[in-house]
Amino acid sequence: MGLLHPHQTGSLPGLSTFDATSTLSHEVRLLQRLGSKVSSLFLDIKGGFDNVDPGQLPSALGAKGAHKYLTAWVGSFLTNCMCRLLFQGSPRIFSPVAVGTPQGSPISPLLCVIYVSPLHPVIPKGIVISYVDDFVVRVSSASHRRNVQLLQGHYRSLCRIAAPRGLTFSFPKTELIHWRTPEGRSPPSTAGVRLDDLYFSPKDTVRWLGYWFPPPLSSSAHFSKRLSLAQGTFDTIKRLSPPGKGLPPYLCHRLASSLHAPVLLYGSDLYTPLVGMQDKLDVFWHRVQRWVTNCFSSTPGPY
């Protein structure tokens, strides 16, 4: 039926953050090998789930050829909704909700993905990739300044598509990056984009879907951030079990495998740490393993 665009990921079977980030990385490296200058604009739909129009979505499904019973079910699911806020001192009465999808429902993310699928126009020498409501526009040309012009034009096109659907982009989450090759020796481009009278300078590092992207697409920036996060969680958790007392070793091992390892290794499906960074990761993991034994706080060695 064509409800979804091929470049959409998130809330879909078999399409995760890795698929979105690996597609972006592949597209950038491919165009760099061809000698093009590549730039990307990262956008985030403001309140994506909260701005799905219950009146437009069933009509869009019908226009795509969805069965009448399905469009009727979606229309019924999104209408006559009620909600209330839960916090100390909040009113205990329900209020009607005119827009948005119910939070916590497993169908809501998919309906949001369908609703924003038109925000993937065909871009000459460019591509729009999205993960639910997180978008990235990638363009290429002979210069980064030309890329800025292209991105500004594509942004205006996206706004024209989004406006009738009641969608806008969040400026605090808007970022620009000019990609570079690891062998590049020219000074980094400082050309920024102007969107709706706001100026955005290019970033040294961009965080998208939990992955950190520097202009050369190297892995050091990502694993440095992951290591800092893992050290922070470790410093907090190890207070639960000081050396010689506290949690037994098997529970410490569960914490290490279920908490520390995912925090530290997130992104290893896309990136491979360099030798120097691998040594730092090993030193940290040795600290975690010494804590797991719950017997001693340090081990003699070259660490």
C-alpha cells in the first residue's frame, strides 16, 4: 500500500537505530569516495506523537488504499480520547484530547511513523533518513557552501509538507555537520545554515540516536562518550557493594552484564574502537571485574 517510505526506521520489525545510522554512514562514505563534499542537517519533529491529527491520519490511510475497516478502527482509536495528569496536587478529572496518539500504546509509534512518511521527498543527490520523528537530510555537491544552500531549500520544502499536517521542527534539536575524510587536511568549513531567521553553525560532533558522529566518522568520539557514561554508572552502582561486604559476587556480575556492558558497548555494531581506545575500555572493564569479585579493590598490574 505504500504506507511507509523505504528510508523510515524505528517502530518497525527488523529496522533499528543501527539501520538508520549505518545507512547514514554508508551514504556519507560512498559520496566522499566519489570526491563530493557531504553535509547533513539533523531535525527533530516537535512533539511528534502529540501532533498526530486524528482527522488526517484515517484519510491518509484511505488514500493509500487501506481497507475501510482499518481506517475506521484507526479513526475510532484516535477519537474521544481522555487523559489526566498524575502528580501531587493535580486535578483528578479527565480532560478530552483532540490531537495526538495515546502514550504507552504499542500501536501509537507505528501510527506516528505512517503520519510522517510524506516527509521523505525525492532529493537530487541527497537522501532523507528518519527514525520515527528524528530526521537527517544528507546532501552532497562540490562545496560545503553549496550544501548549505541545498539544505536551506530542502528545509523549506519539508516545512511546506509538514505545515498542513500540523507538524513543526524543534530548533533546540536542530544540528548541522560538514563531513570530512580522515585524510583531509583543509580547514573545517564554518558555513552555517539559516532556517527561519535562526542561524546554526556546524558542529564538531553530533549525537544522533545514541551514536556520536564527528566529521571524519571516527570511532574515538563515540567510545569516549560511552566510557564516560559507563564510568558514571559504575561509580554509582559500586556504592551498593563496597569491597568485602554488600552484594554477593553473582549479583554484582548480573549488574555488570546487564547494566555496565550495554552502556559501554552501545554502538559497537557500527564502530570499532581504535587500539588506544580499546586499552582504555579494557582498563575500565578490569575495574568492573575486580568489583564483581567483591574481595579486593585493586589488583597489582600494569593498569
